[in-house]
Amino acid sequence: MLRRLLQPVWVLLAIIFLIEAWLWDHLEPIVARVVAAIPLARFKQWLSDRVDALSPSMTLIIFAVPIIPLFPLKLVGLWLLAHEYWFSGVSTFLFAKMLGVGVTAFVFDVTRDKLLEMHWFERIYELVLKVRAKAHEMVDPIKRRIRELIAGNGEGWSSRTLRLIQRFRKSVHEAR
């Protein structure tokens, strides 16, 4: 009984996790292009050389530090939302989120090898990859069913729903 009640919560968490993973996957190439466009390639090489000289625990600090300045920006977004500046608040929060994921992807790309030398970090990294695979396993059937419903070219509920939507749209257009 409890498992059935918690299933939607787990699916929601899986969807949130996959959105984060999708952002990570899609922002990493964008950050790479930005690095190529502006003279960050030298900075990346400089940072890579410095990271090679550091211990894995010091590399963890290098990985964590860029996240700290983004926290106040998220607080500003929350303040704007609390004062009912909806567009500005959501925009600020999304900007901070995307910037945070992009910077983290850039820094993780530079520090990954050193961080994976720590056994506990390697276990966490492997756990995240397993959770990502499990999230895909949970969400993929739902995505497939939604695509089937949207396609509506079969029999049953999905095609009836599509016909109902088409009739509704036609009536709205005729009413104009």
C-alpha cells in the first residue's frame, strides 16, 4: 500500500533528476563552445595544470568553490518571487541554475580524474550514474505512453481524446 502511494513521488524525483541530467548534458557542450569562443581555453589549460599538481582533497575544494557565488543569486531570485516579481524572480533563478550547471560541468570536466582518485567520490559518482539509469527506467514508459497519447493514431482513448480536442478547436474557431 505504501509503495503504491509513494510511486508518484519517486517518479517525480526521477523526472527532476533527469531534467538536471539533461541540463548537464546539454549545457556542457555550450560551455565548451563558450570556452572555445572566448579566451578561456588558456584558463582551462592553466586550471588543468594547477589541478594536476593538487591532491584529490584540494581538487574537491576547487570543484566546490564556483558554486558558492551562485547561492546569493538564487537568494535574490527567491526574494523577487517572495515580493511577487514573478518574471524577474523566475528569470533570475533559472539564470543562476543554468549558470551553476554550466560552471559545474566545466569545472567537473577539468577535475574529474583527480576527484575519481578518491574512493568515496568514485562510489558516489557510480551511484549517480546508477540512479540516472534507474530514473530513465522509471520515466521511459511514461514518456512512451505520452507519445502514444499525443500521436492518437490508434484506437481507443487516445484517438477519442484527439477527436474531442479537434472538435473543441473547431467550435472555438467557428465562434470567432
